[in-house]
Amino acid sequence: MKHLLKSIMLMGALAAGMSAVATLPARALVEINVNKGTVEPLPIAITDFLSGDGIGAEISSIVAADLKRSGLFAPIDKGAFIEKISNPDASPRFEDWKVINAQALVTGRVTQEADGRLRAQFRLWDTFAGQQLVGEQFFSSKANSRRVAHIIADAIYERLTGEKGYFDTRIAFVDESGAKTQRKRRLAIMDQDGANVRYLSDGRSIAMTPRFSPSRQEITYMSYESGQPQVYLLQIETGQRELVGNFPGMTFAPRFSPDGQRVIMSLLRDDGNSNIFSMDLRSRTTTRLTNSSAIDTSPSYSPDGSKIVFTSDRGGRPQIYVMGADGSGQTRISFGEGTYSTPVWSPRGDLIAFTKQSGGQFQIGVMKTDGSGERILTSGFQQEGPTWAPNGRVLMFFREAAGSGGPRLYSIDLTGRNEQAIPTANFASDPAWSPLLE
Amino acid sequence: MRRIAKLATNPVAIALVASLALAGCASKKTPNSAADLGLGGAGAATPGSAQDFTVNVGDRIFFDTDSTSIRADAQGILARQAQWLNKYSQYAIVVEGHADERGTREYNLALGARRAAATRDYLVGRGVAANRIRTISYGKERPVAVCDDISCWSQNRRAVTTLGGAGS
């Protein structure tokens, strides 16, 4: 990824009498309120970026699709546009956009540099205030045009909601093919919108539960390739793999610490129970964090690294517990009806997402970090494994509808009202959302 | 699935169960053939062979939902397994633990491991040398029965004793 990161440069606000972003009053046109009864998506006009070929229109359509899927924006049908943008550097005729109720307008241009790189410029306009909100340009190789579109969508999302976007991100997941009794499970990675799928394992052995490093292009996952299920690290760009630790039994349910320096996971004990360990990736020292005659698994750090949430059936059935990062003060926090598992701490620190089984249904929900304020976002026959978008506003998970033959990926926002299917060629499970790319 | 477990000593009856499964749920289930269940074909198995173990002893036991306790019907099968394994001590043994799909992936991996350990411990308690037995969990990743109701889930909550490390 590194070569790509360097090739995209943020140039800041454009010249030509445009205000710098920072000097504008921070007026969020879209309010994100997860408790609000209804969310009215903001009508936004996204014009085709000017270019000699189709690349401009392609980039603006990706921007529009990202914003639409967020549920916070309603891109207006291009057929309703009155003004045809011929010079994206000039002020648009705001009246023409107000008349079609476009609260915001996006214009842009894509040109090719002498060295072959693309230069993508865009401007975001507040039509009712009659002013530019953002003006930026990016350079990238032609192969990375989709990333440029996602970065532009993030810039628009951030300016209009006041929160970081999550479109320039990737999803690691498990691609599932073949009969259920002999299912092939391969690690794969794709853009958050389902584009650019790439396989990371060959499928000869079962691989699952990939999770991103918060700081590097690296994932940790579990694989049967040695014959015994064990936790591995994988460098995404080089494909280099290594075993995490040298444990005698099965290791599973890995996740990184927020600083990326440790992996926390479950280790099977000889008596058949499982406890939680962490391993420092530099010193290779391991630390036991739980020691119960029970199944302790699915550990997940709080974003400040001070706490760990995990699943344990020490009370009889699987429930959610929180402890200090050193294993101290293990406390049960889930007390609702049913069982709880796969807790994941929000990157914002405020919520814990979980899978709940109750009344024969599987549910994805969130609760506060003390276990209060439980909200179920979606309920169904079989669904599990939430993963957070880096801004903590959207979850992705996998769902298998009864009789469907296999799982698919879905995202849902914290209101529980905006659910989106993520397109994948085959069945897919275990999504893991990357941090924002750099 | 007590039925299959009991009938497993009789190859003819196994074939009957398999054909019933075919007729009964062609539209919604992937039927289990005798081969899928690791039961081998009908006919006389050579005493002391893997086929003998699978067909005449019974290579698998089933568990109740969320439970890792060895059921009464499973105790008889494991007693026969131990007797056979003690007689044919040349075999290395792998006990596979499995879960049904009504749980989350990571928890069910741990649950499968606990079922495998409980099965191993029972065999060791019946005199099988602990150093012959390795355990592995497949969680809910390797179902033998595929449908959306309890008739399949109860078959998937299992521990399978395999010889020489052969998978099921």
C-alpha cells in the first residue's frame, strides 16, 4: 500500500479567490443523531466531473454511491439538474440548484498530468449560503481512481456532518465457496463498497476471523494450515505470514491492541477450556489475562488500550465481561435475556457492539461500556460478528437467511434504519473494517 | 440422532436410514449418504480396520444444545470405542469436536474443543493412553447435516473419533 499512499497528495484549498476550508464557519448541514426518530437524508447534487473521457463521471458516480449508502445523503437525479457545469472553478448559479432543493452541490474536474497521473479537483458548495465549503485536489495513478473518489466522498461527509468519513477503507473478510459440508474459506480483501477484491489465502485450509492492525497494513487471523488451528500475522502487501506465539494448543479469536504492538487471543487449555492471553509482538512475551475453568474468548481492547471486553460462559452461558488490560477486575456487563458473544469496542470508545441470541433469533446490537442502554439494531435467523467503521457510526456483520445456503455481508448504521448489502461474488463472512487508509 | 448411533452397528440399517433421509428431505436438506457419515459401505469389515471401527463400533457421539456433557447414549459408544482402541493399540487417534451453527464462530470453536476434550477424557478414563489422542475443534465450520432446523443441528453437535488422523 505504501507506494500508493505516497502517490496521493492533498493539495489543500484551491486558489482563484476561494476561501481556505479552515476559515469557514463550521456549520454542519447534516446532524448525526443516533437517537433521532427519523433521519432525513440531505439532498445533494453531485455533477459529473469534467474530463476528456469517462473518468470524471465515473469518479463522481462513486462519490454519489458512497454518500447514498451512508443513509445521510440523497443524491439528486442528474436529470433534474438545470445548470450544466462548464467551468467547475467558477461559482455555480446557486438559484438553479436551490430550485431543485439541492442543499449542497459538488463540482469537479479530472485531468491528466504530463507524467500520466490523474489530477482530480473538486469543490463542495453550500447552495443556500451561496458559498464554497471545500475545494481540494488530489493526484493519483489511474489505477487508484476509485480511491480518489472515496477520499473525495470522505471530505464531503466530514465537512457536512462534522465527523470523519469511512469510505477510503477496506474490508478483510472470508470468501466462502463450495458445499456447506466442505466449505472452502479463503481470506480476501476489498474496498468498503465491494470493489477490488483480492484473495489473501488459497483456500487449501480453513482461514477465518481476519482483523486489521490499527497502524499497519497487516491482519491477524486464524488458520488450520498447520493442522492445528492457530493465530497468524499476515502482511497484506507482501503476503508474508508468521505464526503468533508458540503455544501447544489451539489459538483463536485474535485482535490487535490499539497501538498495534500486541495481539490478544484465546488459548485452549488442556482441560478443554479457553483462556485469554496477550502477546507483545516485539518482545514475544505472552501474558495470561484470564484463568477460569470456562470458555473465555473474543477479546477486544478499548481504543485507549486500558480495558478489554470479552465473552465468557463462566456464569453458565455466554455473556459479556469487561476487565482491565492486565486482567484485573473482571466484571460481567450483559444481563439481558439470552446469550451474548463477539463483543467489539467502538473506535470512539462509547459503545460495545455484540451478537445476541435470544428467542431463537440472532441479533446485532450495541450497549454502553457498562452494559446499560442496550439497543438491538437488527434481528434475524442467523447473523453475527459486528465490526466497526473507523468513525464508530456504522457496523458491518454477516447474515445467513434461513435456506439461503450461506452468509452475506451487510452494514447497518447506529440508528438501525439504514441497512445495506455489501456485494460479494461468493458467500462471505467475518468482515473486518480497516482504519482509514493513509 | 440416537437412532443413527444405535443403528450404526448394522450396515443394512444404515443404508435404510440414508435412503430415508434422501426421500424425506430432498428439497431442503443435503442428504447424508453413508459415505458422508464416514460409515463406509455395507459388508463385512476386516476386524481391526478403520472400517471395522466406524461401522461396528461407531465413531461419533452427539451432544445436547450448548452442552459438553457425555450423554448416557454416548457413554455406551465411547465404552465400545475404548475397548476397541485398547485392543488395536497401533492407531493414533484424533478426536474432532464440532458444534452446530446456533452459536457464534469463535465461541463455537471453543465449544467444539471442549467437546473433544470431554470425549478424550472419557476414553482415557476407559484406559486409552492419553498420548495416543490428539484433539481438534472445527467449531461450526464442518457440519455433516445441512438444514435450518433441529434435525440437522442435533447431528452436527458431535465428537468424531478418527484413526490415524484421517479427517471426517
